[in-house]
Amino acid sequence: MSAAVGFPNWVILERFVFRRDDEESFPDDSKAAIRASDTTSFDIPFRVAFCLAQPPLISRIYAHLPGFPPPTKEVPLAIMATHRHLFLFRVGILSPALALVQDLFIYNAADDNPFKPLKALPPCTEPDMDYTRRDGRLPRRPPHPQEEAKRRLLTIRSMGLLCRGEQEFVVAELNLYKLSRSKVYADICLLRSCTTGLAGKWNSMRVPVVLGSDNPDDTWQLCLWQTDTVIPFDRWLCWIDYYRGILLCDVFAKPNPTVSFLRFPLDEFPSTHNRSKACSALYRNVSAVNTGRMLNFVDVDRSDGVGCGALKPSASFTVTCYTLASGSTVWNNDYMVTSDELWSANPPERLPRDILMFPQVDIERPHVVHFHIFEFGCVH
């Protein structure tokens, strides 16, 4: 999330929302000066508070959700996406019929009022995608005049947010439709705001995925696709599978968005859906740097083959940093450093002899990468 009034230039945001339903544990103005409140579509009030810190310290979001279902039944509030001055999150509530209902809200950090209300997005009533057809088309059934529009549940992990200028933005969901091992489509559901910043309406479409190379394995890799995260990059939203690569979607393209696939610069790619022995999301990261005009890809490759855990005795790792310029399809190998080189330059009390995890490029200083080190249950 980038800077706006009252915000640092950028923050590392904790993935989880900290729920605090009692007034004593919910942070006050001195700890979280930036706050917002609103009500759900069922008139249930809630509040959020931002506790921000300069990186590499972690920033957090707290939620005050009295009257909401307990976390054992539902995740009431989930972080969905951020870009520049906008923050998108979902509030999940149960209807009187005990059905899950999603309310989407936009927080605008550029507004000078620190206690401003949130902006509720209109509910998505687009019909679900039809996965029974084999021709790739997306059929439309006109709604019955007396039929109540059904709210569509959107996939949190597949949602992204992209700003253009100070007012325009797009909220989009993308999922792949694997027609066959030789044909893959992108099913997109998106909301484009008006040029005044007011929310528009939802629309959905099915578009072909353009492959970035002539490698016949590209389509198979898309058949195995699982989205790990979504980030904005220049004019694209990027859906990322840390095992495979990036789907670049030009969400502002007319008449429909375009989607292309670009592999990561890796020597090997998994040939199955099995992720039980590999945890690439722990050792890889993609960030937009250089004011959003360049992607930085960091890969930590460990020699012991362990998916998650301490380094085995005598094992090592290599950190490689790549960059991709906007409009290019070629990754540049910028830097490589081994664990032996890092350890020889840093004593154990300064750098523990274990695996580096969760890389995060410093947005203001792209030559700097922050890591976590887990050792015997303690986080460094």
C-alpha cells in the first residue's frame, strides 16, 4: 500500500485482521489515528483502525465487530487488496436465512477526514460462470422481470484492485477456465468506477489467455494454476502463482480486458497440483517498484528440498533477484548471493544460520530485500 495523507510512503501489511470486539482492546486514537466506520447491508455497524509503522516493521488493521458471527463460523472481515491510496476489504455476514453475504468496501486514504465513512461497492449480481459448455463462450440468460437478483460470492484470493489517476479504479476477480490441455480461458468479473470515483456496475466476460512463448508446457502449467496473490503493476493487475508465473490482465482495455501468461525465470516447474512438499509462497515474492513501472521477483532456492522447516545440517540456499520492465517479456537476472557469502560477511549473532523466508523488496530502496528468519519457534 503506497502513501497518502497520514500514511507512510509504503507499508508491509499483516495479512490477518486483528478482531477486537471490546472497547478496552480496540486501539484508541493515540495508537491508531486513522479510522473508519460503516454499516453492512443488514445495518450492522463495524469499525476498522489502522496501526501503521515504517517498514520493515509490520502494520496491522484492527476490526471492531460486535454482533458478528464468531471466527469459528466465519471470517467476518478480510483484506482483499490495496493500491496507492485505496484499500479494498470484504465484510462477511450471515443473512436471516443463514446464507453468507459479502459486502465490499473501499477506504480512500487520500481523504483528509481521519474519521470518514467507507465507500460501499454495489453487490455483484452477475450470474455464475457456466463451466458445462465446451466452446469457450459465456452464455447470457436474461433475468425474469420478477426474479430477484442473486448476489454472487466472489473469491477473496482471486480479487485485485487497480487505480488510474486519483478517481478511477477497477476491482476484478479472475479465475481460469481449463477447457482442455490446449485451451485455457480467463473468466473475469469486474467493476469499473466512473471517472468521478463513484462505483459503476459489475460485468463479467470470458477471454482467451495469450501465451508468452511457444513452449507447449505453458498451457499445462495454466491447467495446474492456483492463485497465491494479486498485485497492481503499471496498467495491469497481476495474478501470481508462485510455482509458475504471472497472468497480466489489462483491466482497462476496451472492449474487454486482455490476459497474457508469463513464466517465472525458473529452471524447473512442477508437473502436478501437489503442493504438499513445496512451499514456494514462503520463499518467493513479486513487488512493483520504480513507481510501479518494474516488477522485482525474488527467489530463495534451498538445497535440502525441505518445503517448510529449518535448514538441514550442511544445507545451503541461494537468493536470486530478477526484474521485469513494463511492456517487456524478458526477465533480467540482476543479482545472486549464496548463504555461504551472507554467512561469511555476518557473524551468527547478526545473521542466524537458517533459511531466509518471506522476502519483501523495499519499495523505496529496491536494492534492499527484507526477510523473516524462524528459529526454534522464535521470529527474527
